[in-house]
Amino acid sequence: MTVSPYLFPAADHPLHDATDRLKVREAVSGFGIALRYQERAPDPPGTPEADWCETGHSIFVLSGHIRYDFDSHSVEAGPGDMLHIPAGRAHRHKPSVAGNETVRYVLTEFG
């Protein structure tokens, strides 16, 4: 296989447990963007609310349903849905699983 700054072979980026409910496969490009595959399990009852995230993301949902809470509203996305969240405080958000099924999705992370 040709070595390229555009290719991130799965074998070089194994899926690992980031937390007890989040598995991540991540590749960070030399262009300042992280590309991730994530599996997020539902939070059990009584789990403390997540901190706000101000990082920008583009997301493609593969399976399950994810919810993003913003200051002014919330959105839920399911299989095949795409989201784009700009970086910055004005777009801060909190992700969570909508429903009882683990959500699997691909996202980019930027500035």
C-alpha cells in the first residue's frame, strides 16, 4: 500500500475505550483536523450532565440516534443524518444518546 498523508489505515488506528460508554478510533491529520469513528452508549440514570463542548464538528450518523443540546434548542439525528456544528462558544453543545441503542457515527473535529 502506498504511504499517503490522506490515508489512515484502520490497523494503525484501533478502536479503544475513551470512557466506560465511549469507544473511539481516531486519526489526526497533518492538516489540523481529527477524523473519528465513535460508539457512544446511553448514559445510565443519574449520570451527571456533560460539560459544554465548543469544538467544531461535522457528523455522519451510521446507526442509533444522537442528541445535541445547544443553548437555544436541541436536535436529534439518526442513521444517514448529517450535522455540522461550527466551533466557538456561540455553538457550544452537549452530545448524548437518544434512546437505548448505542449510536455509531463518524465525525471530524476542528478548531
